[in-house]
Amino acid sequence: MKKLEHIGIAVKNLEESNALFARLLGKPHYKIEEVASEGVRTSFFDAGGIKIELLEAISPDSPIAKFIEKRGEGIHHLAFDVEPIGDKMTELREQGFMLLSDEPKPGADNKEIVFLHPKSTQGVLIELCQEKK
């Protein structure tokens, strides 16, 4: 894995969280984007070379809504930049990690993404992401 790309944080209210993180980081978010396939609206902050991705559910049955219902707001996942994503998926599968999908799918911020099941990563949801070509 090349580097930690971003930290995903599940939030109930994107506007309130944007205001909080803008105050905390001393600068506004640089992008808001909806990812319908994941049922979320996202907002990104640059935190000194590592991004903070705020995730708000857009439907009550989305993974983020279920996460917040079960665990409350907070850190949802760690995302690592990988390339090529398909090779990394194969490598990790061969090492015994469980992936949540067989193929990468479109994610926010011009990325192709896939998640590792937290059962295989000591309870931490890990996202692998690669810039779309």
C-alpha cells in the first residue's frame, strides 16, 4: 500500500460537521459529492496531505445509516492508496483477507474502491482506493 489516503468519518449532519471541521482545521471543505451506490453524501477536507472524508447517509438503509445506528458517529474506515487495485485485491485475498466485493466500484473523489471485511482486519473497515484512469 502506497499511503494512507483518507480517514472516513460517519456523521449525522454533513452541514454541521463541515462547520465543525472547518473550525478545527482552519479551512473549508474542498468538495461535496454524492455516491448513490453507497447511499452517502461526502465532504472532503485536506488535513496536511491526508484527507478527512465526512460521510452522511442519504437513505435510512445505507451502510452509513446502519453504522451510525449501531455505533454512533465517528471513525468509519481507513482508506489506503493502492495501485493497481486489482493486483492488491488478489494479493490480499491470497493472504486470507475477506473482501466485501469481487470488483472495485466507483467511489467518491474520482476513485475506484473496494473494502476489506472488518472480520479479517481486527474490526477495522479498510478501504482500498485507486485514482480512476
